[in-house]
Amino acid sequence: MNAFETHMERIAGGTTLAADDVRELAATPDILPLGMLADALRRRLHGTSTTYLRVAACRFDQSFTDAVPPSAGEVRILGAPDTLDSAVTAVATAKGVAGTRAVAGYSWADVERWAGADGVARILDALRQAGLDAVAELPIDTIADLPGAVRALKTAGFDRLRLSVARVPAADRTNLLLRAGELQEELGGIQSLDPLPAALNAFRPTTGYEDVKMVAIGRLAAPAIPSIQVDWPRYGPKLAQVALTFGADDIYGVSASDEAPEGRRRAALEEIRRNIEAAGFEPVARDGRFSTV
């Protein structure tokens, strides 16, 4: 039995791969066996279901009223004000428009900036009380004390955390993804992991090969984290579609607008459903709290 067959047998039997096995897979240039392993694990965890979230995004200093259509499953606050009071006001305003829908926004760096030397507990409590459901940006490559951040967020009532990557190169990302998986085993409370960088370098762009490889490594490195996400507007429908066959099970950031100036088939909802089905999966709408709609 070769290494691939051994790995596949372990995945099928419900056993996770060892960290050294994941590192060895990350070092190989052959992504097809890697994709098959990640897909097998993804199907074991989720079957053929692929969730997607329609998001209405609006800057903190603009009106949310006209920016949140009824089809939005989440309201996303873009940017961050200088002060906590302004941040809380923006959350409360967004929550007033969102109603029962989830509100996400800000980053861990924003929380630490507002906290200063006072610690983050008061900041998180104020944001939570104002109606914030999720801190939107928790990059595993820039938070100095990631376990501490996870503990603080859980204590404040943020129990479905979304980990992301800011900018670390793919060559240095595997150990971070493994650490994210270990954190879930140790602390729990992590709902999703987006293994692709949020900051794209125009002078050194990522490649589709590199991106789907990292999606697969994310799935294999963090099997205890329920969802591996791909950002729809940032990486586009084609990469997102291929990523579904490499271990991703959730598409984030689909436009909440139902406008279709190019025809109904080009509307965001039709396109996301069509792409998921074309990849061989079943599209399932969810809300910002990861509950299916």
C-alpha cells in the first residue's frame, strides 16, 4: 500500500492525518492526489452540501438603510472608525437595519487599538452588546497571541469564530493552518477557516495552482474546523468552483443584490447556485451564524 492509499484509508476510517503527513503533502508538486484526499475528507464531513452566504457590505460611516436588501444573510461593516464609541454606534446602526440577521465587522487589530492598555474584554463586551455577531478579520498570521484572542472572544460570547490569512506566502502557511487546527482541538469555538490571503500582491499574484493547493492543505490540516471557506468576490467564481473539489465547503461574500442587468442567469444567486451544481455539489444558503436558510 503506497502513501496515498494509506492516507485515503485513514481519512475514510475517520482518522486525521499527522502533522508531518500534512507537511509532506504540502511539499509535493502533485496536487491531484492532494485534492482527492481533501475532497474525501470534505465529503466525509459535509457530504455533497456546499453552503454559501449572501452579504450586504457597507462602510461604517455610510447609511446602511439602502445597502441591505432583504436577501442578505449577513450585514458586513467595512472599515473601522478611530474610536470605540463610533464603532459601537456603527454596529448599533447596522443591527437596527439587519434585524435578526447577523452583523459582522472590524478586525482583531481594531479591537486591540481601541483597547489600548486596558485589555480587550471591555471592548468585546461593548461590541457584543451593541449587536456584533462576529469580528470579521482574525488573521492567523498577524495576531501575536492567537490562543489569547480566541479565549477572549469566546468569553465575550463570540462562539463561531472565523479565522483567516492576511498575507503570509503559501510556502510559510502550512504550519499556521496546522496551528489553527490544533487551536480548535484545544479551545473549540472556531467555525471556519479561509486559507487564502486577504491581501493580494499585484506584483506577486497568487496562482490558481497555489490557491487550490492551500485550500486542500487547510482542509487536511484543520479537520476539526467545520468549514473551509473561499471568498467569492476576492477570488472569483471560477477559483471558488475549483476549490470546492479541493476541500472547500463554504462560499463567503456572495452579493445580496438581485439586480441582473445582464440577464437573470448572470444574477449573483443564479451564478453561485449554478457553479456549485456544476462542481457536483448541492447549494445550500446559510445565514451569518452558519445556520442553513
